[in-house]
Amino acid sequence: MFKKYLKYALLVTMLTAAGQSVSAQSSIQEKPYSSQLKNIEVFLRSGDFKQALDSLDAITLAYPKADDVYFAKAVLFGQMRNVDRALEEVNKAIAIDSKNEYLSFNIDINKGKGDLTSAIQSLDILMQKDQVNKAALTREKIMLLFNSEKKDEALALYQDTRKASTPTDTLDIIGATLLLAKDDFLSVITLLEPWVVQKSPLAQVYSQLAQAYRGNKEPKKSIGILNTGILNTKDNYLFLDLADEYRLSGKSKLSFEYLKQAFLSKNIDFGEKNRIILTLLTPNSGFSLIQTQELANALVDVHPRVAESHVAKGQVNWMRNDLVGAQSSFSIAVGINPYQIDAWRMLISVDLALEQYDQAIQHGGEALHNIPNNPVLLYFSSIAYTLKGNYELARNLMEAALNNGQNENEIFQSNIYSGLGDIYHKLDMQSASDVAYREAINLDSTNVGAMNNLAYYLSLRNQDLEDAAKFALTANELRPNDATLEDTYAWVLFKQEKYADALLWIEKAMKNSDSVSAVLLEHYGDILIKNKKTAEAMKQWKLALDRGGDSETNIEKLKEKINKKAYVE
């Protein structure tokens, strides 16, 4: 649960290699384009990747055999997360000269794409080259085979390699990984115990041995070997393993204490801690929100300049219903990194929850200034303007979110259409509103909000009542015991003149409502009067009148109903 084991990766960091390549080439005068490469470094330092790429394209156009330039382009595309173009460019470089660093980069890109077969093919070529660490590359190949579901082939290569060379703890850690996947715990114990005797400095030896003991039903040995590992390696990552072991043994207090020690360590990667925090925010994590808050506070204390640490703390505050604390944490996060989309999204959401609509609008503007045309930020900014009552600006932003969100998932696109439905309704664009709601439902058949609103607005206009009933009933099936949804379905049934059924549903809504609104009371009275329960209807209408309607017109209508002791359309 707590520790996520990292797969073995090549030790070459290609971005650094590429930077050195470009820099080195600029100093070699026999290269006819060396001065151009030096100029490109200026663009790279300023972050102007487009200009840098344009300049590199110009070089390869003039010098189509410039393999180092193709490689530089590949690295830039990789940094821009355009892996397809990165792979295309590095393959051009390899076709000219299959240098070691080009092949290594090709392997990393293919691994990132999940194309492990291609990565293995490039790795095989690299292993035939001179001046490479063949032992490390062999270990890499074993893990690539293992991760590509060629487990038997991976195990055979491991065994052959171990027989052909002097065993090492590094190689046996990989062997233990393969054996643990087969639940061969005794073989793992036999393999790794000698390395404990030799006081191996590798934490994975103790982690994997602990897993084997646990699998072999020896939890005390598992905990003991981890404590030995901490003494031998001084590796704080083993605190995470101990936290897991104590959690599995039902000792939650000890589990939390070791987890806290891990969070207070500066040697454990932030990403690992952040992943754990997100895990603890899920239901049934085994820890209380107060304990999770303590870990989030430690995360911020140890990593104060990492925006995501404040985002994590803000999320915990949100779950604890400390909206002011969440707002503060998200504000710090965007101050550290104004390009953190999730932090802006959560900050605006908290503003809206606090009903600070002007603040939400301000934060939305700041966010879009830093990250223009982002569909998520456009969407939340539109919601802020909608709640503020500025429907024209809300419409512009929501339509912009739709235009820029074509590559987003269908759930998010459904939310955009649902938001447009709300806005168009407020602007009296009823046909457009209906179309938007229907599109929202087509994209997400569980969009309860779109179903409810469409059903209610159709019923108000006495249009498509069969569709309205279908949507309202589905919404209630998806989210039972919701007073708002029950009220809508009751009102649709009322408009269909199914008064007995309407009474059943409006009484459900009254029962499930935490705070009965004037509208709900009025609907209750309307349905009661149609069921010939005049005295009860009068009581509900008078209560609605005391609460106050949404407008003077509603109040006048209520008075008319009370005076006439009858429903008034």
C-alpha cells in the first residue's frame, strides 16, 4: 500500500546527454552548423522551444545527415512530451549513426509509450556495442521481458546470467522480483538471506525478503528483517515497508508512526509521499483524517517549495471541511507554480463553496492569464460567473471551454454541455438549453444534474413530458433519497396528471429534505389539492408564503391559491 517499487531503468539521463551534445558540438569548428547550434542554446535557456525547433529544422534541411541535430530535436520533443515526434527524430539520428546515446533514448521513449517489444529490440542492438555496461543492460532486458509478460523468458535469462557470472545483490534483487511474481517465497528467502549476512547496502534486499517472509506466513521475521535493513542501509524508504507490515499485522498505531517517520525524511522522494497521501484520501484507508492531516503537514514542512505538497494539504483540509484552510493551501500552491492547473481548479472550487464568487472570478482570470484557453479553467470560471448572475460572460467562457475541450474525456465534455444548458436557460434560450442538456446526457448517461434540470424545465413548459418523466426517474435511480430529484419527478408526474404517484414522490422529497424550501412546500400544496386534500394543501401553501417565494409573482400566485383554495396555473 505504502511503497511503490520502481522498475529498473537505464542509468543514462538523455536530456543531460543531449544538452552536452549540443553544447559540445557548438565548440567543434569543423561542424558547418556549430555556430547555429550555439545560437539555439539562447532559445533553450529562455524556454522558447518553438524558435529552437524552427532553427533545428533549418539545420537539418540544409544538412540532412546531421545526426546530432536530429537527436537534439528528439530530446526537445521529449521534453515537450510529444513522444511520437521524439521517437521519429531519434530514429532519424539512429539511421545515420546508431550511437549509444541515441539507442538509449530510443529505449526510454519506447518504454514510456509502453512499446516494450521495440525497446527490447533497441536494447539488443545497444548490447552489441562497445563501451557499454553489459551487466546493467542485461538487468534492464530481464525487467523489460518481465514487464512485457515474457516472465519465463525473463527468468531463464536471469538464471543464465547468474550462472555465467559472479552473483551480485543487484542481480539477485531482480531475480527475487521474478520469483515473488510466482509466489515462490522460499526461493526468494534462499536467494536473499546470504546477502543479509553480508550486510548488503541495498534496501531492496530487505524489502523483498520481508515480502517473502510475509508470504511464507512469518510476519515477525518480516518486521525483524526490515529493522535489520534500516541498520545496514540507513535507507529511510524501509520505514514505508515497516508501516505496511504493521498495518497488515493490525497494529495501526505503529504503522502510522513509521509512516510519519518516512514523511519527515528528506531522503524519500516527494512523489512517493504524495502518492500515499492520495491513497489515504480514499475510503477505508485505515487512517483517520486527523492522522492524514498530520502527514500532510509533515509533507509541507519537508517540501515547502513544492506546489503539489500544498495541493495535497489543501485536499485534506477540504475533506475535513476546513474550506478556509484549503483555500489558503491552494493559494500558496498557485503562488509557487502558477501553471498548476489542478491547484487553480481546486482553489476556484473552494471559492465557490464559500460563495465568494468575486474571488472565484478573480482567481479564474489569473489562472487563464497564466494558462490561456485551458478548458478546465474556462469551465470553472464560467461557473463562477453563472453563480454571480453574469450569464453573458458565463456563456462566452463555457462556449470557449467547449471549443477548447474537444480532446477532454466525455465526462468532462458532458459537464460543459450541462453548464451550457443552465446558462442558456437563464438567457431564455430554451431550445438551445434543451439541446445542450440532451448532449450532456448522450455523453454521460449518469449525468444526474443534466437529467434533473432538463426534466424540470420541460415540465414547466409542459413539453415532452414522457421524456421528462424518463429522465427524472433515471436520475432518482442513480441517486436515491435526494429531495431535489424527488421533487422534480413528483412535479413531472403532477404535470402528467398522475396525482397519486406525484403525492408519493413529493412526500419522499419532504422526508429527505434537510431544509424545506418555499418551492417544495408550494409543490406539496399543489399536489395535495389535486388529491382532494384541501386542508393539508392550505397548510403547505401558507407555510410556503411564510418562507417567501422566489419572486413577487410567486408570492402573488400563492396568495391567489390560498384565497381560491384551488391550484392556479
